[in-house]
Amino acid sequence: MGKGEIIKILKEIGVLLELKGENAFKVRAYQSGARTLERLEDNFEQIVEAGRLKELKGIGQALVQKIELLYREGRLPFYEDLKASVAPGLLEFLEIPGLGGKKVKVIYDQLGIDTMDALKEACTSGTIEALEGFGKKSAEKILSGIENRKAYGKRHLWWSVTGLVERILAILRAHPNTIRAEVAGSYRRCMETVGDLDFIVASESASELMELFVALEGVKEVTAKGITKSSVRFESGIQADLRVVPEEAFVFALHHFTGSKDHNVLMRQRALSMGYRLSEWGIFDKNSDDAEPLKVSSEIQSECDLFKFFNLSPIVPELREGFDEVSRAEASNMPSLVEASSIKGVFHNHTTASDGLDTLEDMVKAAERLGWSYIGFADHSKASYQANGLSEDRVLKLIDSIKQFNDSKQSKVKVFSGIECDILSDGRLDLEQSVLEQLDYVVASVHSGFTQSESEMTQRIIKAIEQPVVTMLGHPTGRLLLRREAYAVDIDKIIDAAIANKVIIEINANPQRLDMDWRHWRKGLDRGLLCSINPDAHSTQHLDYFRAGVNIARKAGMEDHHIINTRNVSDVSLLFTEGY
DNA sequence: GCCGTTTTCGGCCCGACTGTTTTCAGTCG
């Protein structure tokens, strides 16, 4: 059994143990074991084969045995028994806000309820509220949770909530009693999708801000309202939290609620190892129960100060995912991340030649407005019939017209001629090599046959990567966030092939794709893998997507030199003619 | 179930809010 499936099973064991009422730390051990495997950069198979699982942090004797069994035999009796002992419907109950493992267990043990319909019935009939520890409000909350399950559980694209975030921030900052206001959480860390929004405000008059917040336009429901914290749900289903803290606690609250959870654990452990306790309120003496933070807390005015206090280089929010950022900061080995202002142009864009909405001329004007010095067009090839893909003849004409455009000196922006060439199901390219060779560059992408097996798909893409004419690989996994899973593909093998054949991989910056995923890049960057940030724009407005791509590049730890879009015109031309 | 410069037992990150309770457990982030 492969790593992905094993991770899934470990996570499920955690959930099942929770429903069985097991020790919370045991539950956490399975979850953290799964996370350790998820983050593993070295080859999983090799580690298991070499008997080195035990060396991984968070994986002890018990997990080693279970993982090895799953790896070698593909099954684990412990898991099968556990699964058989828990009613399958209970897993779904955990998706209801307010229901955790303990309460679900009570509902099942006392009432024998294990389906959503029966739970609904028990809420309306008064059976639930009669249970010890439950009441009328619990029943109402569960009922509304069941009814709104779809909207509540939904995550949201980072890009799609930027407007709402900016609007709320502006309102909070405009309040006369606001000293500082920031957005925190996964939004601030630039995750590709966000579950909810977190706002932190420094102010001495919390109650006024709470009133302002719960009355925001578009608020459908107020789910919590306390002295320092309120939660609301907007009509779109997204939840937002506001926390108001005194000015001296602002930095600590901002850091804490920016997370991630795993990053906070690392920071708190570091604090403990240095004799301190760190919370969202400040820095405390490890051994005292004082409610007052140590005096040093008041000298910390920024997150930089906070990291410095713990002898760490500053860690930007994008990198706070609980990987190795704390140890890198300790060694003063933080990357100098790419900025949006370093981008000088983008390559994978569409025009009216295939399925784009705007003409080449309009797209170039938009590139001028963005201050770029070049732009490349990669319209679809003929196999993408639904997208009006280009035949060999049309490609040749397009190359001509681009040459004329450049010669006419209409614009200071240089236009590169490219194509988004379909990778056919057998790995061949959709257009004649002699035609492809005349273009400045070729983006090879999969647009069909998504149901192939993992090995077929992997071989198919590698075959394309091995064609010397291919410059870069487009959206390597084909995922559409929140809509369509990636097709089955061994991304590690794709990365190896790209490096071996000097093929660039794109970050498709369309907010729905953000593909290749930021989690995969570190496996290749140190070995010379290059990235191209490509908005996959189908209109002038879409060019702005490049910002979402920069976010992902930053999460992947990329510096300017990893990204071809930071190079100037002549270096890019050289790259396309000479390779790298 | 994991872990160890407090080392083989006894902790495990920390605090707010809610709903249920008369002091706290469960949930959540």
C-alpha cells in the first residue's frame, strides 16, 4: 500500500478512536503520525525498506508496526476491527458544528442513533435535550447544523474572499477606537482555500467593535458573542471571527491566530524549552501561574520582535505551516521570498485565437499597465476542439502575426509565441514537431482522459516531458480546487523527469488551480527545478491572477532565481533558445 | 500513542465561549 492511502487510514483511525472515547492524546498521536508522513520529503518506500520509520518524530513503536503492516500487506486487522466496531454514520456527525467525539458517543451509546435522519428526528422530538449534558439549545444547534451542513462545511477560494476581507478590514480600521486591525488565520498565510476569516483588533473598547462587527452588511447569523470574541456567518456561508484585545497583546494575538496550529505548537515548545510560556496574551514565566505577562512582553511591538525574543529570524506568515520553519529560523536560514513586484511577465495566456475573450493587442496593453516587459501567449492546440484549439496552419499564421507585432514596435512589451499543446492519451504531442520547433516555447498540458490509471497517466506525462521541444509542463495534476480532484499521477516521478529533462513546471495561478501544489516544490527546488508563474488568463482581467501564483511560490519557499518570470527579456529569450 | 538535559512515568500548547451546570466539560481554533 502506498503512502497516500496509509496516511488516510491513520487519520481515520484517529477519528474512530475519538468516537470510541479513547484518550485524546492517543487520538492526537495518530493524527500527528499521519501529518509526519504527509510532510515527509524523503522517499517513503526507501525509508520503510531501510527500517528507518522509527527515526521520524511522532512515529513510535506502535505506529511503525502498523505502517509497516499496511505497506507490506496492504491491510491492518486493528483498523478493520476498529472500523467494524463504529457505526459508519457517526463519522458524518462530526461535521456538525458543536458535535465532537464525546457528544457523538453519548448520542450513540444512550440512544443508538447512527443516521442523520434519526438524529434530526431526535432533535425535534425532544429526545436529545433530555440527555445529560445536552439541553434545548444543543438540540436547536444540531438541527440547524444538519440543515446547513453543506454551506457550513464548505471552504472558500482564497481569491474569492479577498474583497470581503478588504471591506471588513477597512470598516474595522475606520472605527475611531481601533488602534490596529489585521486579518489573521489561513487567509493571512495565503492558503489556497480558507475555512473561515479571523480578524484581530487592538482597542480599549471591545464592546463597541463587537456591535459593529455583528451588524456588518451581509451577516446572516451571529454564532457567538462574548467579551473579547464574536463569530458571525455571512450569507455566502463563510464564518468570520473578531477578537478584540488590548494594544499590548495585539502582536501575540495576531501571531497566535495566524497559526498554523502546528506552527504554534513549535513556537510554544520553543518557549517552554527557554523557560517561558507563550500564549495569545503574551510571554509568561514557565513556572508561575501569573495572569500578568512578563514585563518583556510590552517591549514586543511586532512579530519580528517576537521571533527575535526567541532567537529566531522573522518567519513570514506564508511559511508558518509547522514544517521546518522554526529550525530554519533558528539557523538564520530563511529564504528571501519572491515578491509580486519582481515579476516581469507571464507566459501561459489565451487570446481570441482560441478560447480567450480578449485580443492579443488588448492583452499586451494590460501587460503594459502591469508594468511588465514581456508577455507570452499559449493558446490551445487542435485536440482541445471545445476550446477552438489551433491546427498547425493556424499556429504558423499566429507565429507570423506575432513577429509582425513585435517588429511594428507598437509596444515596449515583447511578445513571446507559445502554445498550450495537448498531451494526447498515449503521451504524444498534439502538433507536428516541425511546427512546435518554430515557437518560442511549448507548454504541454493534459486536458483529456482524466480517468487513466496512475501509472498510465504518469508515463503519459513523462513521455511528453522527454520531448526536447517541450519547455514547460502546464497544471501538472489537473485539479480544480473545491470542484474536481487531481487525476491520479505520481508527482514525485514527474518532478524527477522534469529535472532530468530540464523542463520547467508551472504554477498555474488560476485561483481554482494553483497547480503544482506548493507542498510539492521543495522536493525539486534544491535539485534545480525551475518554476514559471502562469495566470492561464482567458481575459485581460485574469492576468491579475499572477498574484495568487506569487502567494503559492512564496508558500513553496521560492526565491527570485527559482522563477523564470523574474528574469529580463534577454535572459528569457536566451532560456527559450539555449535551455538551462 | 509518543517522548525524554525533569528520561521508562506522567506529562502531552493554550485559552475563549457555550451550554450546561452550580464549578465544569466539551468544542473549537
